[in-house]
Amino acid sequence: MKKTTCLLILMCATFFIELSAQDIQRIYLNFETSTGFQRQLLLGFTPDNAATDGYDYGYDGGTFNNFADDFGWIIEGNSYVIQGVGEFNTNKYYPLGMFLTNSGDITVSLAELNNFEEDIDVYLYDVELDSYALLNASNFTQNLQADNYIDRFYITFSTTAHLDINSNLLSVEDNEIYPVNIWYSKSNNELHLSGNFNNTNALLSLYSLEGKKIIKEKMSTEEHTLNTSEISNGIYIVKIDSDTFSYSTKVCITN
């Protein structure tokens, strides 16, 4: 199978313009899907905390191409291929987004560590399985169904990061007490929801990460479709409420 390759090209005049190249500590990650698509990500640490964990102009590089399967750093609700942050700290962790139209095996690997005096441990933490994969030792491979995976995978540098990650996730999302399936169709610009919504007076709400209500509508069937063509790209909170249950999760919309 011929592989479609999307390799990260670093241009110092565009990214990390505040620091000389030798000052930045870098972690390069490679991502590959079952269809052969490849994406490389860069995480750069600025020794004087010139950048932050949020979006920083000149340090963070966005994902400009719209691929069926993709991978990126999640910064303030958007996906990036380059992320600049502050000084390296083993207690830090950085969220990843996987956006899959095709089901199958995905692989995440550590391509390179650059400018570290000593090698550091780089882990991929899976929230759903509550497991760590040491990428220095072996690649992470897992079979995933077509879906948007937000708040599931993180890059960490210790095996205690889950304590903070899971605590933060629980503060954002309600406990799930009702079976709901959600799937985003990038090709049709539609969000599909399925569940036993009959006779439950279920209401669907879509919020931005800042808490602004974008959409609110009634769900009256077991299959509900929300057109997203007029919604800006980004990460949103989907919330379903009825007389008998409450459910919320995050979705990434990339029209």
C-alpha cells in the first residue's frame, strides 16, 4: 500500500522566533493510521518560559490540511502540529486529539529527543484503559474505531499524571448513566447521536469550551443528526438532558 506522508517541516523564521534553535528542547512524535497516513508532531520546551501551555503566537503551528484521519496537540479547543510550552517539567502533560474516519490500527512512536542533556521518559497515557505506554521502549499500537478521540490520550513524563488528568476530566463532564453513542461525520458535516431517546423528552445542547451555548434542540428519536456546517471548527461540549438521565462529552468539529 502506498503511504500518504505528511511530514512536519520546521522553519525557524515562522516558529520559535523568540529563541535560537539550540536553546529549545524538542520531542518529535510520529503518528500512522491503518491507511498509511503519517503525521509528525513537535513539542518544544522554552527554557525561560517564553511560551505557555495555551496558544502562543510564533510558537504554535496549526493543522492547515483537512485529512480524513489526523492527529494533533489540542490547545484551547483546536488542533496543532507544533506546540511550544515553557520549561520541561516531569509533572506536565499535554492532550492529544485523534480524528479517525477509518477504523483500524493506529501507531504512535517517539521519533526523536533533541537538546536534552539526559534522555527523558515519554509516555502515552490512555484514559479509557488507564494505562501508560513508554514510547522510549516501544511504539504504541491500538485498534480504534472511526471516531474523534478527545480527552483520551495524553503525552506525559511520569506515571502519576493520571491523578491530575482524571480529576480535571471529572470536573468538566457529568457521570454517564445512560448509553449514548456519538459519531462525527467530517465528509457530511454532521454529528450523529444514537440512544433510546423516545419518550424521554431529551434535549441536546452544544456548548463552546468557554460555556457559550451554541445549539439547543429536542431529541425525539433513537437516531439524531445535527448539521454542523455553520459551526466553527473547534472542540465543543455535547450535553444531553432528560427527566431520567444526564450525559456530556466533548467532540471535535472540523468542517
